[in-house]
Amino acid sequence: MEELTPMRISYLGPAGTFTEEALIEFMGARQYEGVAQPTIEDVLADIAIGNSDYGFVPIENSIEGTVTPTLDALIFRFRLQIYAEFILPVRQQLIATPGARLDDIESVYSYAHALAQVGRFLRDRLPKAKLHHTDSTAEAVRLIAEARATSMAAIGPRRAAQLYGLDVLIADIDDHAANSTRFLLLNNDRIPAPTGRDKTSLVCFQVEDRPGSLLSILAEIASRGINLTKLESRPTKTGIGIYCFAIDLGGHIADRPVQDVISGLNRHLGHVKFLGSYPAFADAPRPSQSTPRADPLVEELLGQIEPANS
């Protein structure tokens, strides 16, 4: 199988984010060019216009739940597919300029999810500190490094502290020891071959809000003995009370039961958007340039469920 040398992979930057750390672990010794982007939207746009072969972004945290900028962008803004998933244990650090003390800290900067993951620590140890949101944890650390003010601190990865020559004032400040983040590797149109331990991600849009609509979705899945691993409603941004449903279920689009589910959902709903079929985390494939779509039947099915303007 011919591969890109090196592959270009955009990720949520700057250097030192948990996303970069996860990408490094995911790729291992594989050669690639990592391209840091300032926002999740920039990562996805870079793939969509063909500047990068893949994108790597956070989608879910075990404490704070879904990373909504990623999910909403995949639902409403971009026509991309999930190629793989990766889960990274997360350990947050309180990072400050060398010489700073805890009593000096008046402002704390970080990504919104990171601040939420250490909420108890902030309430107990820094109750008077003002909290400031940044586009990423590493961006927060960079701001602290530029300011060189002992009154400012960041919440972020140890790697970012090392990159910017800062101190870890207090280590491992997560409210929950089991904190972890799930990441997605995305591309334009390649689907990895089925492994027998796969997941498929879909978005179901309703023609109208009617009683039993969610039940009919669940029935299509349950009647075929397929495991539903995640279900989340998201506002369609077209009016109060109008929602779509993001679904992760067991199986691959090349599997007949999954195809039957998608066909059934497509008959009963406004439309179904396919977000990808990919191996579950333990079996996640490394990216390549020439992975084909599965087979002609899958191609025909995708042609029915991928709206032209999604």
C-alpha cells in the first residue's frame, strides 16, 4: 500500500496541546508532518480544502463530555469522515513563571474544558483568581510565557510547560483521576477496511418533531441486534426545540446489519449524515494515502445518505 511521505496532519495547536501529545502517541514511529492550527474549525477547514491529508481533534472528555465545537462542525459545517479514534489519559498541571508562588496567582488561563476539569481545585486553592478562556491549553501556556508575570498561571500539559520554559507549580490537579480525552483522526473520503471490532457514527435529522421519533431511531438499531454506544441530541440552529441526533453504534458500513439500519433510518427521517466507520480505539489504524471505500454497495448507500450541501 502506497503511503504519503510524509503525511500532512493538522491538529489543534499550538505545540504543546494534549492534542499534539495524543497525536505523537497515536502515530508512534510513523513519519508525518504535524501542522498546528489555532482552532478546531481551522483544522477541519484545512482538511476540507485539501491542504492536509488528515486532521486530529478532540471530540469527548470523560469528565466534561462532548467537545461541541468539533461535533457541531462535523454535523453542520463540513463533510468529513472519521478514520480512527484514540483515547489519551489527561493530567492537568498548574503552570506559572519560574519564581511564582500560589499566593501570587490572580488570573488563570486555559481552554474551557480544562478549567472545568479542575473546578474543585480552583475553588479550593484559588477561589479569588479570575478565569480566562483560550483556544487551547497550550495557547494559555504560551500567553503566560510571553507575559512573564508571576500573577498569571495556566492550566495545561506538562509538555507545554517544558516547551515554554515554565514551572509546574502544582502537578496533577484534575478533579477526577480517571480523566481522559477521546480524539478523532479525520479525512475527506477514505474508509478503513472493517476489522470486526468497528464503530459507525451517524447524524439523524428529523423531518418534523413528532412523538416517538427518537423511539423509531432506537428501534431501527435494536431490532437488528446492534449495540448503541452513544446518543446525543444537538440543536439544529433552525429554531427552538428542533434537534438532530448524533449516534455511535457498533459495526461497519460494510456490514449488512449496519446498512439495513442506515436504509431504515433514511426512510423514516429527513436525512442521515454518515460521519464514518472506523475501528474502535484498541484497533485504530494508522493513516495511509490510498485506503479505498469499502465496496460498490457501500458506495451506493453513501450516495443516498450524504446530502450534497452538508
